[in-house]
Amino acid sequence: PRLWALPQIRHWLVLGILLSAAVVALGVAAQLTPGFSATELGIDQDLSQHHAAALTAVAMALNVMFGPVAGLALIGATALSIWLFRGGLPKAVAFGLVASSGWVASEIFKLIVARQRPNPALLFDPLAPETGSNSFPSGHVSFAVALGFAVYFLARGTRWAKVTAAGAAAVALIVAWSRLYIGVHYPTDVAASFLAASAAVVLLAGLWNRVAPRMADWRRVTSGSQPLGAEGK
């Protein structure tokens, strides 16, 4: 099967590096600015005092759906479906890499910035108390953004492309709200997640479009088949 080319920005490497640098700069600024976290905590505290049953149900459902276990299951099931019914293994692998790239990026930036999560003891109604130096950026939001890119790439070129893009953006924003509503992240954390996931997708797309065809050609040559693009010569 032909390789699935991912949408690629012309200066993808430069943009990816700039976005990554912006994430680190934002995280370091949040860490080093006195009182910054305390000011942001006020937003979490305000949301914590205005919990409603319906909104809480939505936020907690998203907490599970975009968490590591359910998220990996979703990526795996979708990639398997693509492999079997909608384009073969290369397309399934590309989808899986794009969808999971947000998580990978968030984990890297978490290690670099090492920001403490909001103290659940300072919230009126902590729904999912978490502690640790893994607040920046949000893995849930990073995954939602990267998954949105992956789903949009599937719909690209069809009549569903615009609807899919709008829906993906809406889902990512709702997930971002839910992390503040639950009280496990600061606003800066969720804002940086959009930059972090975008950086990951931009860099991955550029690397995929360069490395994957060469790997496919090498595999085809070693198996005795013609390289990609050699058919008909």
C-alpha cells in the first residue's frame, strides 16, 4: 500500500522548535514569577466553588476518556480499524503516532519544567486530588489536541473536513476546561498543552514524510519488490 503523507508546513523544523521553545519559556516563566501560581489558583478555586452535578459528570467522564488507559485503548482500536478497513498498516501507524505524540510531548515538557500541581487542600471541592511535579503541561489536553489533529488528517480532503476540524477544536477546549474544573491544572498548563501538542504534530509530520518512505523502500527492496514510485518504469 502507498504511504500516507501527512500535512506538512514548509518550515516545519523551525516552527516545531519555536513552539517547543515557547512551551519551555512559558513554563519557566510560570515557575519563576512570584505569585503567578497563586494568582492562577484563584481560577481553580472559583470553579471549585461552583460545581454542578451535570458539569461534574462531564468533567469526570473526560478525565477517564482522555486518560492514559482509555486513550491508548482508543488509539489502538482506531488504528486497528484503519489497518483492516481504511488504508492499511502505514496509515494506521501514522494515525497512531500523531494521536499519541501529544502525550509524549507533554511528558517531556513535564520533566523539563517540573511544576507542582495545584494543592487540592486549597480547593473547595477537589474532585480528583492529585499531587506531584507533573502539572505543566496537561497530558489530557495534549492528547485531545493531538487526537484532534489525527482525526482531522483522516477527514482531510473529504466533505467532513471542516466539521471534523471544528469538532476537534471544540473537544480540545472542553477537555481544557474540565482540567481546570476538576482542579488538577493551572490555566497556563492547559494553554501550553495546545502549543506542546502542535509542536509534536508539526515535527512528527515532517519526520514521517521523510523517514517513512525510505524505510518502506528499504523494506520493499529487501523483500524483492520494487521501491515506491518505481512501478511502471
